[in-house]
Amino acid sequence: MATKIMPISDLRRNAGEVLNAVREGGEVVYITQHGRPAAVLVEYERYEAMLAQLEDLADLAAIEAAADEPSRDYADFLAGLVQSEN
């Protein structure tokens, strides 16, 4: 899939056409403003899938980070909770 880069002025003129290309053709369109990247148009379901992947990766990173933490006996943990309530 070729990278499609489009100025925001072209998007304004052809918004419906561009959205159809994104929705139906799976295209990703990079929008520029004053020659600089400003936004990326991607199909909604693909966006949701990317968010889910990011959440999964963040969860994996948290699990890996927690694996290096020292463990504590459950009874000691409960005792600490009881003491903090008093």
C-alpha cells in the first residue's frame, strides 16, 4: 500500500471522496497543514484495533515490570491492611 499524503485544502474539497477511500479501500491518508504533518485518517475499525493492541502491549509491559518486584507473604499483606485501617 502506497503512502498517501494530502494537504488539508485537498481534504476540504474532497472530504467525502477521501473518507470513502479510507472506509472502503483501507487507505491511510496523512494530512498536512502548511507542509507539515497534522493528522492521519484511518478507518475506524482499524483505529480501534490499534488501540486494543496498544492496551495489550501496555498490559504486557506492566506484567513484565511487576515480575521484578519482590513478593510478599499474603498473611503479611493482610496484616498490613489491618494496621493501616487502625
